[in-house]
Amino acid sequence: MDVPASVLAGRERAGAPSLRSIGESAIEWLVRLCGFSAIFFVLGIFIFVFFSGADFIVRRLDVGEFLFTPDWYPTSVNNKRYGTLALLAGTVSVTALAMLVAVPFGLGVAVFISEFTSGPLKEGLKIVVELLAAIPSVVWGFIGLVMMNPLIIEVFHAPIGLNVLNGGLILGFMSVPIVVSIGEDALKAVPDSFREASVALGATRWQTAYKVLLPAARSGLLAAVLLGVGRAIGETIAVLMATGHAVQIPLSPLDSVRTLTATIAAELGETARGSDHYQALFAIGILLFVLTFAVNLTADLLVRGTTNRR
């Protein structure tokens, strides 16, 4: 004899939980675990980096010398010095030049794709941007080494083309896809009513983009720019190949420099494990953590500030 569905439902509510509810609970906890895993991974990496250089950082590191002197001579026999000011200046100079390239170009492409294209052209441009993001860093480094190097020497009559200008241009092109992708998403999130109201008042498409859409999407566009900054700060192999790898504070875009990331990549494999030099490189890793954290915190505060002012 068949049992009515209402009776089965009552038994299910009164008895043990159904397989469906168990499955939903399991999926919910899995999603939570995935969300918290990002925090665990970041904390785990930071703890690993800190404890790998903890003995040197706590007992022998002179913080003043480390942050405010430009002399990086970790292999000197008689006078070892661990100053990162020149490395930090190289990182900041290359990143700043990269943003001068990536921000106007990336935001311009984002506005063009979002507001002035449609159909196959729009999809084709998005594919090109995605392919640009898929180019490996070492390929960008080869471009800087083989193509940009002689071009800069010829155009600017520089003694060497591996310098701030070369690294900044390469990093700028590498950061463009991030700025374009996030910037386009921010512009697409602006309600269509904004566009319709602007057109109804007689504004052109360019006026709508400049005076309506960019202010309305400023928080998302700002996040795109700052994520591009984070991408440039963390790049390693391309700047290692394109900047000349000279430890000095740059006085012009044609000076060769060395960045924090390039120093770690170039020297970590050549140092004795556990030595002061080895642990100093992990101290540079902590400094990079602090820089990227500051960039992300600034992005969050600025985005919240622009959102609250609306």
C-alpha cells in the first residue's frame, strides 16, 4: 500500500534529517572552509617567512641600517651590510613608472570595451586582453632584454638599456590586463539608468563616460589601479631581466636598479642555508609582505571612503 506524500514528509520532519539537508550542510561548511582557507594560507606563508629569518631578525638585524641605508653587501668578508634603501627605491621607481603606463592605457581600454564596442569586436578585444595576461613573465623579460634594451640605447643614447625605463614599460604592459578586467567590471556594474539619464539630457557618449560613468565607478576603478600596483610590486623575473640589476638609488629613468623581488630571486639559491645572508633575504620577504599589505589596506580604505561619500 502506497504511503501518502504528506505522511512521508511528516515522518521526515519528525525523524532523522534528510539526505538533502545533510548535503546542504556539507556544502555550506565546504564553502566556509574554502573562504577561511585563504586566510590560513596567507598566515601560513607569513609564519614560514618570518621563522625562516627569525634568528637574524630578532638578534642581529639593525632595523635602521636595514631600512635607511643603501648599502647591500651581504657577501663582504670584513664589513657585511644589509641596507635595502636602494632596493626599495628601485622597486618604487619601477612600479611608479609602470603605473604611469598601465593606468591611463588600462582605464582607457576598459572604457572603450565597456561603452564603445559591442558584438564580435568587444569579444575579440576581451580575448586579446586575456591573452596578454597569459603571457609568461619570462617572455616579458626576454622582450625587455632583447627588444627594449637596444631600442632605449638607440633612442635615448643611454649607456645601457636595462634600466628603470625598460622595467617600468615592461611592468606597465604586464599590469594592463588586471586594470582592464577589473575596470570593465566596475563600469558594467554602473546601472543603465545612469547612461539613459545622461543621454536624455543631451550628453554625448564621451561626455557620459567622462562625467557620469567614471565618477560612478570610481571605487572599482581605484581598486583596479591599486591591484595593478600590487601586481607590479610582486613581479620578479621580468624586472630581474630588464632593470640591469644594479644596487643604487636611481636619479633618472635611464639608471639601472635592482628591486626587492629580484634580489631574492637572484641570491637565494647561492647562499648557505641558515646564514645571515640567507635570513636577510627572508627579512626582505617580510618587507614585501608589509608593502603589499599597505597597498591592499590603502585600497580598502579608499574604496570605503569613496563609497561612503556617495
